[in-house]
Amino acid sequence: MRPTYREDGSWVLPGGVVEHGEHPHVTCRREITEELGLDLPLSAVLAVHSFSAHHPDLQPGTHCPGEVRFVFDGGTLTPDQVEAIRLPPEELSEYAFLETRDAVQRLRPVDGQIMLAAYRARLGNTATAHLADGRHILDVPALDRHDVHVRYRPLWDSPLRPGPVPERLPALQAWAWCFIPDGRVVVVADPGPRGALPMLPGGTMETTDPTPEDTLHREAAEEAQLALTDPVRLGWVLDKTGEVYGGVGPNARLRLAARVTAIGLAAVDPATGHPFARLLAAPPKQLPCWAGARPVYAKPSSRRRRHARDGACPPLAPPPSTRSPRRGCG
């Protein structure tokens, strides 16, 4: 949100100052109601941050040894809730839904670091992040270590279509859910100047690939050093424009699944000239039942990648556990 009281024009997340005798979670819920007009339940503490006494971003008048911030998970807004948002004009002039890479450009630097830590704790279903002056005070989680972001693509909503690809459509891509024995899948993250974008192994079919399965084996080996067996075609997605190929028109992007039989040492991807980060994630519950994969609980989304290769990135999370529900991902 864009506050009216900040001379530097920086934005803030919903929230505010704890009143005397008030618990932080009560403060957060109250402030959301006052600032957005919404009454949202809070499901988890995503991050706890403390300032040192003389940090430049500390608000004037804050008592030493410094301010402590709690970041809560307010859940996902429904379309009706978005329509119901109302801002107090004397305090807030604008609100926006932003990807993390754009949000950090509008927040103050330390606020951006707190936001990213909280967002990645939610994305990875990991334990609460603990930070001081914008930095993790314990081991840096994998998603933070690799600077992982997720790109939202509202125009990419083509459903998974079962059955063979129609003869009139060229099949230009193949990528897959690559399962390890405990039911998780391998996700690769392509590093870049604005952060790493996670995706499934796979990519563009080359003229030297006789079948989509050959494309998958080649790309999985190049990107993630995976050896796969028993690839199965789950279906295909229609790309209506072929924009990433220069506007070639309608084409099919195949989705497969395969077992991981071996994982080699990280190596440089020949297409990009640098190694990809490798993470483990729980696949979405909408994924067709295959190879005894465990039940999982999140919704998939499609993600575009460089070199005209595309893969759907699952929410980064560990498999179901009878222990703590917020254990870290690999």
C-alpha cells in the first residue's frame, strides 16, 4: 500500500503499531480491518524481525533496543474480498498486488527483505523466519539462499488436456514432474539478475530429439543432472500464440511424469552457461494419480522461462509429515 505520510514515496505492507496491552496478532487483524476494510483470519507467523537501536530505517520515537515486527499469513483473498477493499484516504492513497520482484522496488530496503523472508516461508511451508536488520540470524533457508521468486502469469490459464496431441498442432515443449521415492518432485531454479525463477525440468524439443521423452531425458540431465525412467505422458497444454517462439501460432506443450533413478553432482547447463539450483517440492493435489505419489495439498501454476522453455512450478513444500507442519524444504 502507498501511505500518504512517507516523504520518500515508499510503500508498506498492511499492518501497524501495536497499541498498549495489545497482542501482535490482534494488532495485525485490527490494522487490516482499518486499512483495507477486511476481517481476515491469521493462520501463521511467517517472520519475526528486530531492528538494532540505530538502524536507519527505524521509525523516529521507537524505544530501544529497537522495533520488533511480526509478519502474519493472512491467507489468499477471494475476488469478492478484493472488490471489498476500501482504503482510508487520509492514510493510504493506493494499493496494488505485486510480484515479489516488483514489490521490493517499492518497499524500503529492509522492508523488502522482511517481505521476501515471509513470502518464502509461506511458499516453502518452512518454519518462521527470524531476522535482524533485514538478515536471517540463523541458517539462511534454501529459497532465500537462491533468491527464489515466482512470476505470476494471469493470461496463462490453459487447462491440461488428456489424450494425444492433435496432428494439426506441433509439439514444441516437454517437461515433467520428476519424482523421488518419497513423493516429492525436483524443481530447478534459473538464477538471474532479478532473482531465480523455479520451474520443472524440461524444455524445447530439438530437431535431434526423436520423441518428447528424449527431450525430457536430455533436459533433465542438462538442467538438474537427473537420470529418469518410465516417463508417462500426463497430457498437453495449448499455447494459442507461440509468442515465446516468435509468434509461430498454436502449439502443444507436453506434460510428463517420470521416476528419478539418480541425481548427479551439480553442473553447468549448456543452454545458459551456469548451474541451476535444485529444490524438492510437493506436487499439487490436482496432478493425476501416478506411480504411487503421496497426496499433496497445493495448486499448480505455469511459469515462463528463458530460451523459450516453459515449466509449471509447484509450491515449494515438503511432503506430508506427522511431525511439525512447517518443516523446511531441501
